[in-house]
Amino acid sequence: MHRRNFIAASAAAVAGFGPLSSVRAAESGVSDTEIVLGHTGILSGPLGAPIKVVMAGAGLAFDAANAQGGLSGRKIRLVSLDDELVPEKAVANYEKLLGEHRAFAFFGCVGSGTTAAAAKVLNQSGAPMVGGYAVSDSARDRVAGSGYFVRATFAREAQALVQHLTTIGVSRIAVAYLDNPGGAEVAKLVDAALAALQLKPVAAVPVKGDGSTNESAGKTLAESKAQAVIMYLGGGIGGEVMKSAWSAGGRQMFYGMSIVPGDVTAKLVGDKTSGLAISQVVPYPWSEVDAGTKEYRQLAERAKVDIGYLSYEGYVNAQVMIEALRRTGRDLTRARLHATLKSMKLRVSNMEVDFTGASNTGSRFIEMVRVTKEGKFLR
């Protein structure tokens, strides 16, 4: 896996700064030759694997920008720390990134509880955070003024999935979600989307992130007699729950929210994968029409990064970060970057991103795709 932009946490990681100009001396994380971005997220265990792919996709865009001379002569350097999705560890990482690693801004940080817990640190530092992943709608609200999220809200995903299912005549719908604050909130969003149509979930099943409850969760879903299950399950957990449900006699269809990795699920589920559909929040990575998508695939092939929705989302988010830094210009300060982001509209690979409204979420893009048994995606 492409790892050039994953820089191990160590005191040595901040060595090598060039002399700061007098203009830049007061702005942490910006030198005459470098811009330091910080990232904290889960990078270990079953939930860490897809995050590494997302960040590898982001690395493609950062490396490409650096190869072209950087931004106003500055190269982008990303420092990434593992917080195991534990809020206390995440807050400590944010503080370490700001203090020890002198991060100018944050990119691609992961998780709902972890992001919400860091609201005070982000607000006090003034450091913008761009392109968070798997961050609940309420956590986005908690960091309003600090965080800028590219992907559509989970409320919009829940509404799109419920609308699709009810349109094709499915009314007995269950939800399986990660047993953490973000997952619990997503379950409520699905419930609200169903309530708008005078429906209720036939089951709402929390699943531990370490995979210890996969079997019992699958059994509960099978017993619910649901026609379809909406999943908010990362890594390989969704595939294991699907297998457990079928082993217990379940016959339901499965629909994943965008954090469900279709390729990973296909490896676990095999021939039955064709029953899985996923709501995607970035455009089709295999498009032959869009030039940006083609460039992403070329970069990924050269760097041996898996081509797919995970790495493509990282790439798209990084493009937004790069464009914000570029528009801010040589006089790069946190306050100026905030001003740029709040006034920014752009189109990235046929996806509109607009931060000029009241929301700190830039995109409303949702597309439903099916997953084949080979782990390929069909629009």
C-alpha cells in the first residue's frame, strides 16, 4: 500500500524546517518550504484498514501537488497518528499534532465521538479541519466554524436509502450500526427517515467495532424477518454480519451506507455479494468521461494504491484541501484559510462542493451502486 504520506509520529518528524520568513514566523506549521497538515484517526484493527486506503488516496493528490513544486513553493507534509477511535486519545493526538508537530491545519480526521471531543481544541487553536471521514451530523455541528466536510451528511444518505427501498416496495427495514456515538446517531437518522413515511425499523442492532458481536447481530437480523437491512458498518464487519445473518436463516437484502467497503465485503461474502447495494458519496471512480477521475486512476496505478471509492474519496477530499490552500495564496494564515473555505465553490470530478451556505458540509452528492461478487461496482 502507498505509504509515503503516512509519517510516523516522532519528534524527528518536525525536523528539517527551513528558516521562517518574518511574515510566517508567527504561523505554526508554515515555513518557506513546507505546510504541515495533521491527521488523527483509527489506523489499526478491522476499522483501520479502510481508513488507510482513504488516506493513501489523499496521498496521491498531495504527492502530485508536491511533484509540481507544491503550493507557492511549499510542499505539503501530512503527519498521521492512530487514536483507535477513542475520544481521549484523539484529543491527545490533536494537541500533539498542534504542539509537537506544529500542524497548520487538519485533514481527513476520523470519527464522530473523536471529532466532537476535539471541538474545544480546534476552536482554541483556530486550525481549520477539512475532509473528515465517518463524522456524524451532530459532530459536524459541534465543530462548526472549525470543520469543513466534503461528503454528504448521513441524514441525506439515510433518506436516499429509505426512499429507494420504499420505492421498490420494501417496508420491513432493519438497521445494523456500529456501537459507538456516530453509529447510534445514524440509527436515529434511519428511524427518522422511516418515520417520515409512517414506518418503523423492525430491528435496530448495534455491532461492536472489534467484531465480537458479529454472530449475535446476524442472528438478531435474521430473526427480525426484515426484507432489507441498512448497514452502517466499517471494515470487514458488514460482510461478517451478512454471513452470520444468512447462516441463521435470514433472507434479507443488504444496503450499505458509504462507509461499507464493497470490495472488502465481496471478499468475505463471495457469490451472495450481488445482493449488496451501497450509497456512495463521491462519483464513480472508473468514469472514462471525467478527466479528473482518469488522472486519479493513473496516479493510483503508478503508486499501487487500490482504485475504488475509498481511495477516491480521500483523493477528492485532498483536492478540496489543495484548492483551498492554493486560493489562499502565499500569505498563508489560519484566518485567511478559514475565509477562503467559507467563500469556496468548486467542482471536483463532476461533484459540486459549496461551503458558502449555512452548512459546513459542502456536497449533497449521493449515488446508489451495486456490488458484484468480484468486488466491482455497477451503477
